[in-house]
Amino acid sequence: MAITRTAVGILGAGPAGLMLSHLLHRSGIESVVVDNRSRGDIENTVRAGILEPGSVRMLTGTGVGDRVLREGHEHQGTSLRFDGVHHRVDFKALTGESVWLYPQTDVFTDLADARARDGGDVRFGARDTAVMDAGSNRPGIVHTDAEGRRQEIRCDYLVGADGSRSICRQEIPQEHRRHYFREYPFAWFGIITQAPPSAPELVYTHSTRGFALISQRTAMLQRMYFQCAPDEETAAWSDDRIWHELQQRVAGEDGFRLVEGPITEKTVLRFRSFVAEPMRWRRLLLAGDAAHTVPPTGAKGLNLALADVRILAELLERAVHGGDDAALDSYGPRALARVWKAQHFSYWMTTMLHTPPGADPFDMRRQLGELRTVTGSESGARLLAEGYTGWPDRVPE
């Protein structure tokens, strides 16, 4: 068995793992990244993406490239659609910031290209991967590489960036971990359609038939969603039925209609909220979906993952170069302060816009009152704009 020794072993080569490896490289710290998926598998997994300005600055400011600025789409606000009309929230006017529509798959490609350019040790297509000695001073990862050779990686610090089904998370002894869940009683029926955009920015719709989100992908590919039951079957929905439902949900006195086109993909996206605490146990650290997931309503998942590794890279530099292992004690509290704010924001957006099962007229009128409060005052709109564009990282007192 071949043995590799490195400062930081990273399990998971999604955006969180690759960004951490990239940031560590810029600080002169070696790392090895391992993922069971091939690069092609990850690049062909279509994921939407709204990037906070802090995420965009991280990508462009650390040498990943400026493709997000050249090919992404700046959104200076968003529309909350209810009462049959649009109510625009102007992020730029309220916070001085914009968000960027840029698919997560493109973020991955940019980071994978940067690691390849810089000679990073990223091992896609691993098999039979396992964690070794997670509680020791020399934890490790064992795997069979893409060529069928058995490999062992020994590291000073092990980072689990291995997604919502993380095996690293399970290495924290049960008596030391706390998991928090919130299941949602609805899902999103998502489509990709070949059509020009129906609106210049995202449209979040509250209607008597349920929630709908009108988003974009490219100049001629659009992504749209409508609220459905978690057990909804895509086969039960013809293209005509889908377009009828979406058009009904966005219909209003202003005559707004969606631009229709051929539907190339149908999916049902179930979602939940989850947080694992702590995010550090000895020399094992969790980042991204391995530590937390949020419903997609507030567009926080990818941004939280990047925020995690920004903090983690800073503290690992102090631990590796400065011998200050205690610096990592602040990782969990700093990251979780933002995570729980994002959980609240995502829960708030979700419950404000979706029709709960068994909703009665009171529930629907109360939601409209909440939406009118948000859009009818500068302070209400600012709360939404600040949450959507992201918060600065602050050390908890």
C-alpha cells in the first residue's frame, strides 16, 4: 500500500473541499483531496447557484479566475410576487451589494481547473474509501484509486467536506455530537426548459395554488420550480400540465406570463434543515453539507460551504505554520454563528412563501400580511436584502 503524508487530508472534492485546498495552497500548506466521484460525474450533476458577493470576491480575489464575472449574471435585486403583481426588493439600493447567478457546477469547474493548474493532489474516482484513526494526532484516509491501487493518506488534520451523507461526520463519537433536524412537508418540482428568460431577476411567487420560483440558467436555458408533495412522481406530469400549473401560479392582474419552451429535465427536490455540532472534534473538522444543509429557498447552501472554508483556511494556517492548534477551537463557533442565521433566513423565506399542508384562510391571509410587511417598508426589505446578500464573518463574543 502506498502511503502519502500531508498536512491536511480532505475528503470530498466539491466546491468546499477544492476551495479549501486552493486556499491552503496559497498559504504554502500541502493537502490531498479524495472523492469517490469522477470529475465528469461532478461536472454533469446539474446544480443551480446564486453566489453572495463575498463568495464572488473569494473566487476572483484568490486566483480562481473571473469567469463568474464574465459569464455569470449580476442580480441587483429580486421580486416577491403576490397579490398578482411583482414587488421588487432592491439589494443594491438597500445594501450596496448584488448577487450573481452562476451555477455551482461552474464553480466546481473553476476550482478543479485552478487545482490542476497549480499541481494540486486531487484524487477523483476513489473506491472503498474509509477514515482511519479520526481521534488521533495522525488521522488518515484509505482508498483504492482510479487505477485500482490501494492508497493511504496520513495527515495532521482531516477535513470532512464529503456532503450530506458524510462518513467523516459519523466518526465523531455519539456522546460528543448533537444533530438538529427540520423536515419540510413539501418539495419542489423542478424543470429546465429551452426558452429565453421570463424575467430579468428571480421571481419568488406566493399564490393560492402554492409557491413557485422562476429562475434562470443561461440565455436559452431556464430553471423553474413549483411546490409539490414530497412523494410527487415526475412521470405523472406532462409538459402541458406543468406549464398550465406554472402559468396559474404566476398569473395576475399585470398580465405576467412565462415564456414556454421544450422541457428537458424534470426532478423532485426534497429538502430539510440539518446542523451537526460540533464542527470540530480533535483533529477532525467538518465543512459544508457534511455539517449543515438548508432548504434551497434562501440560496444559502453553497455560500455557507465557502464561508466555512474561508474561516477554516485562516485557522489551519495558524495551526500548521504557527503551531497554534488551539486556534481551531474558534472554528465551530465562528462558522455556526453564520450557519444558524442562514437556517433562520432559509426557514423564514420557506414558511413565508410556501402553502403549508392543511392551510386555512387565516394562514394564507397571515402570509400575505407578512409579505406586505416585508415589501412595504424599507426596514422589512432591508432585512431580506441583508440575509440574501450575506452577512460578514464576525467572531462571537
